[in-house]
Amino acid sequence: MSSLDYSAALDAVVEASPRELVGLIRAAAAPIGAEDIFVYLADFQGIVLQPVLLSPDLSDPIFGEEEVATSIAGRVFRTGEVVTRERERGVRVWVPLVERGERTGTLALTLPRLDDLLLAECTRLGRFAGVLVRAFGRATDELHLRRRSRSMTLAAGMQWDLLPPLTVRCAQAVACGRLEPAYEIAGDAFDYVLNYDHLHAAIFDGMGHGVESTLMTTLAIGAYRHARRAGEPLSAMHLAVDEAVAAQYDGEAFVTGVIASLALDTGVLEWTNAGHPLPLLLRGHRVVRQLSCPPSFPFGLGAASAQVAREDLEPGDCVLFLTDGMVEGRSPIGDSFGIERLADMWAQQSTSGQPPEEILRRLLIAVVDYNGGKLRDDATLMQLCWNGPHGSRLNRQPMAP
């Protein structure tokens, strides 16, 4: 049986133009007879899958977008499952496009025949395509523009450039985040990173709206990353963010937020709270409580110290961090969304068997729908899940068959 040939693509990738991305995928897939290779990436809301076969005219759709909720490509993106369909001249295959731990789109191709070994090769090709997309995404605006389903505000563009991947995972843990309104976001942001034996994470909400709010949050994340990379303990990271915002705004503006650290080997979650909503703990598909932490003033208002809270997680536990826009919205008839409704919806979605990032996508869609399609404030979720000290299949990306 022929196998994928990554050598040809890797030999060419150093000097390849971003417009040659699909050509590199075709080169790798040529030995298995793959044809009609299409690449789709989810838009910034996760509502549609946008084609990324590039042409000189970025306004040219080339081939149609696919709805995440109703299309085969969307089903693959949502669930991570491989889908096949018999055709007159072969078999059409859709596989997840995975940028390391983050499922960001769908790869579609046609094979003259299909068996289990070829299906495994197709799954690997989706991962290889994800590696290429992630690499080229740092060298071109074209992939970013293809992901847009409509125009984006200046503040939102700045905010998206600030964010980490929407999903980061390892065997022991998963971190993922989502925010809305995706094309108008300003002031809400999250960050996470896997460093050695810890998953570090933070969520921030800058006061106000527009570019000024984004600038405040950018400063907060910059100070947080600087302190984290210097190896500072959690309390020192907290004070570093407070001092940076206070020095710039002299007490006239503030940022609320949470800074957290999860020990991958033990499941110990430590966190500080700067005037921010309390997170929720999910255990056994049930929200058992809000986690408590002695609050300090919001960042920028002169915190003298930071109280560090601790929670011993059990394997399978998930913690949901949020900004106030998630629960302060109202329906068209004026009913508040509220923390209880969010907890109920999160618990219900957790029984679906979908990975954490898909659950967050569904929650954000539900919140926007509840608000009649228009949020009054930015709404952001960040979820941390612990799989146990040795990891498990729970919440992990499906492996090739």
C-alpha cells in the first residue's frame, strides 16, 4: 500500500509561498491517489467553514462556504469524526484539520478506494495540513482574511492577535477559550500556556469599550506574560499586572481578571481573583459549586497583596472561567441570563460527549441567541480540564484508526 510522502512537501516548504499551501498538501497526498483536495477553516465565530484555496482576489470565494451546523464538513469540525461517502469515481473523505491540539477546520479529498489503512493516512494528512496552516499563518494575512465571514473592528483585530490558540492540550489537561462578539470584541481576553509541569492561564476584562479597553487588556496580558516568563509565583504575577495597569492609568482605569495555575501531576489548581466573577466547577457532568477566592481590587487600583485560593481537582474535573458579559445579558423580553442558566447549560452540554472546545462554541452561540443576536457586553469563556496525572482518553483529540 502507498503511504503519504511528506518529504516532497517538507523539502519545498522553506521557500514556498502561502499560496502554495494546498499544493504542498497535494504533493504529500499524491502517493495515495488523492484528488479534489479542499481545505476549510472555521470563521472566527465557529459558524461557517471558509474555503482557504487562495487566489489573487481575496474577495473571490472560489468555492462555497459550509455551514458548521448543517454540512458534512461542519459535522467533522464539530465532532472530530471522519466521514466518508461513496461517489461514482471513488470515495469522498472529510477529516478534521488539526493544528496540533486545536481543531480549526476540515480537509476534504477524494480517493479511488478506501480501507482502514488509507483512512488512517487521511487523518494524518489532516494533521499535516494543520501544521502547514499554523506555520503559514504567521507569514501571511491571507489565511486570516479567509477566516473572516464579515468585517472586523480595529479593537477586535487587535484582540484576536493577542489571543493564544483557542485550544491547547496535552495528555493531562486541556485549556480552551471562546469570546463574543467575535468581530467586535474589545477588552475581554484570555491566555494559557503549558510550561513544564504546569498549565498557566488567565482571563481579563478591561473596563469600557472599544480600542481603549483593548489597550488596557493588552497591557494586562503583556505584564502577566512577562512575570510568568520570569518564573514569578502566582501572587507576584498578580501584583505585576496590578502595578503595570496602575502605572499607566494612575487609578483612573482598571482591569478585572483571574490568574490561575494547574499542576499537571497533582491536579492542584491555584488562582487569584481581581474583582472578577467566580468560576464554576464541573464534576461528573454536574456543576457542583462556584469556587471561592478572597477577592482583591481590580488590577490597576493598588492591590497590596494577592490572596491565592486552592482547589484539589479530581480526574475529569473542569473549571469554567467567565467574564460578566456571559451572565448579564438579557433576552428580548428582559429576562436575565444569569449564572444558574449558564451552569445548567454547561452541565447539559457536558453529557454530549463532545470535546471542551465544542462545548464552549455551543455555549457562546446559545448566549448570543438568548440576547437576540446582539450582546450588550463582551462575553468570554475559558475552560480548564484535568485528565489525571497520567492523562486519559477523556477530552483528547481522537487518534487515527
